[in-house]
Amino acid sequence: MADPKGFLTTPRQTPKSRPVDVRIKDWREVYEEFEDSKLTKQAGRCMDCGIPFCHQGCPLGNLIPEWNTLTWRDDWREAIERLHATNNFPEFTGTLCPAPCETACVLGINDDPVTIKRVEISIIDRAWEEGWVTPQPPATRTGKKVAVVGSGPAGLAAAQQLTRAGHDVVVLERADAIGGLLRYGIPEFKMEKFRLDRRLDQMRAEGTEFRTNVNVGVDVTVDQLRDGYDAVVLAGGATAWRDLPTTGRDTPGVYQAMEYLPWANRVASGELAESPISAAGKDVVVIGGGDTGADCVGTAHRQGARSVTQLEIMPKPPESRSEAHPWPMYPMIYRVSSAHEEGGERLYSVNTQEFLADDEGHLRALKLVEVRNEGGKFVPVEGTEREIPAQLTLLAMGFVGPQKEGLLDGLGVELDERGNVARDSAYRTSEDNVFVAGDMGRGQSLIVWAIAEGRSAAAGVDAYLTDRDVLPRPINPTDRPIS
């Protein structure tokens, strides 16, 4: 193990955030540097448990006690080898994952858990700085051609695994740049895009081909897809967003979060001078209390919003674990993201009754009502109606599944009871040579699940094409419940 007394003598410590008044003026990541000396002490808090429940919390099966010990010993080179053994992109999970591994940490039963996520991102950052992350092209080629549709984390993980296994892999992306939500959905202040770009450079050097501005099912027909490739991996995500069909929904000033965030990311990357949907000088309301809603909050702050209010129909979560979420489950508790630290108000147990327009037809306010849960239904509380000002409202209420029109309808793949693409334990769909990974088959979920499913689907594809068993399979769709 690491320091035998580390968990007794060293308190949990995480990096400080840059001052709010500084960081909202730029798009850089919010955390300050964390010295290696502090980091190794944090890694030394790992108890190397007999049964490391952090493994249970991580869909990738990351070898967390091993690379904690190696970091504490200052053996960074071996630490990145152990980290890469299970995770293609630790810089993605190290910045974006909500760290279910930490909530499953045994130390967290009666103390603060190990700072697993901070150790992870520090290992991979050190590896890039030292030049240890290099292309790994295959020694031999199979001659098999694979198309990966979608370039989010699931698609990229599948593509890298299959390329390294010797297949000729082409990633098809309908946007004008590779990365999926990593590129245009996740704000720069959560993950700067240099992290994505250098991984794409590595993948190109390994032999993966990327094609952008390709809407599969339109620009490339289903027949062309079937005829041109020996196998296809569907990794297009759950892009059908949940709407709010209430009075005034079509009022100018009401947008979906994913209509808003991509423009802001283009501004941050220098592609645009200003966003056509801006919060500057406006009262902004974000409907939805999840991560996407928080992304909208932080983006609105950086655009100079006059006020920001985030609405959630559910009650405010408890401050600590409830009996409904015992250790080592991921608990539903009140969390404060970096975006919430920057200001704004959060309202719980409220529902939007109407979007109100001004004399010129533009959004001026929302009509709200408080609600209570009665038998699973949200019932308005009489006498609690009120208006709050809003010239920009962003709907961040999650996603209801993959887009069916075009590709999925054309392929004729079967869907499950939740409207996602059905698959077997090898991630194969009802169509013989078509596989699916990530949110398109799982439903909206976490980035760590997307990478794990991409790796697992790649193992299924490789076995299908070659009748061999050489790629790791972290999970299959029936291993664990949806989360």
C-alpha cells in the first residue's frame, strides 16, 4: 500500500479555485495548480483496501489503489501505465467525471474519501509533460474496415481500441469538428480543448481516420455504410433533448441548452467573435438542475449576465447521504459546482407555468408555481404563483434518447423499451454487423460509462471480425444498473 498511516495523518485536500472575479473573465479551467508534494500525500491516503470498493464505483474498473501507491512512491511513469491499462482518456474523466469512485471509497465511510480524481488528472498531465504519451500503431493489420458513427467519448474509445487491434477505422462526425459533446457541449472552463486535440493527434498518428461534416443516413446512405464496412459502431449519443411544451414555449428568448452552449464554445475557441445567443446584460433562467444546467450557469456568468437563476422541479437534495443511498452507492446530495460558486440563485420545487412576452413579442418573464410531490406527481401549491424576470431562458432538462430519423430508421435496428438501441452482451444490435456504444444504447449517462462502453463494444467488434479475444471488456450491458 501507499503510506500506512496516510489516511490517519493527512486530511483531504483539493486544489483551490481561481478567484471568481478573475475566472469569469476568461474560459480557462477554474482550478489552480496542485503541487506534486501535496498530490503525493493525497495519494498516500489510499488504504489499499482488501476489497477496494472504488473499483465497484468505476465502470472502467480503474486500478485505483495501484496508481495511488505508484504516485505516492513518485513512480509516475508506471502510474500512467496502470492508468492507461483501463482508461484511454484519463484527462477526460479526470476533468469531467463526477467521480463515483470517490463516493465508493472505503475511507469515505467515516472520513473524507481519497482525492482519486485529482490524482488521476495529475498523472496524465505529468505523462503528457514528460512525453510518455505516444502513438501506439498496430504491428499488423487485419484488413477489416470499421466505421464509427459519432466522435464523442464512446466513439473515440471504440475507435482507438479497434485501430490498435489492427483494423482500418474511420470515425464519421456530422459536426464540423471532432469531439461530440467534448467539443461543443462541455464548456472550456470545465475542460480546455487542448486536452481533446492532443488525443486526436495521437489517434491520427496511430492510423484512425476522421471525417467531419458527414451526416450518416444523409450524406452517407445506409446502403453505402453497409457495403463499405465490415462492421459499424453506432456512438451518436442521446441527442434528442427533452422539451417543455408549455404556454409561450415559442417565445423568442427560449432555447435548448444545446442550442446555446455550442455557440459559446465556438467563441471560446476563437472560431467566432461573439455568440448569436448571448446572456450579456440579461436576466437568465436555466430550467434543469443537472450538469448541463450548471454548464449554462457558468457560461452565462462569463457572458456578463445581469442575473442567473436555476430552476429545479425536484426538492432540494439533502446535505449528506440518506438511507436511500447508503455507501457505496452514488448519493443524491446537494452539490455546489464551480459555476454555482460564481453566483446566481437556485430554486427548488418549482415548475414553469408560462413564458411571458413583452409588447414586442420577446421574452420578459417566467410564471412559476411551487409544487409538491403527491404519489409521484408534481402538484401545484395554490397561492404560490409568481413571476421572475427573464430575457433568456435555457432548457437543460436532459435527453430522451437517440435521434431516430435517418440513420437508425434506415438501419432498422431494434429499440429497447426505453427507446434506445437494443444490444446483446457483445454490444451487437439486431443487425448482424452493427454494434452500439454509449448513450445511444444506454441512455443519457456519465462520460466514464461512455468510455467503458466504447472499450467493451470494441472488444465485441474485434471478436466478431476475427474470432479472437484480445481486447478488454470492462462491462456488458447487463453487468450493472443504469446510472
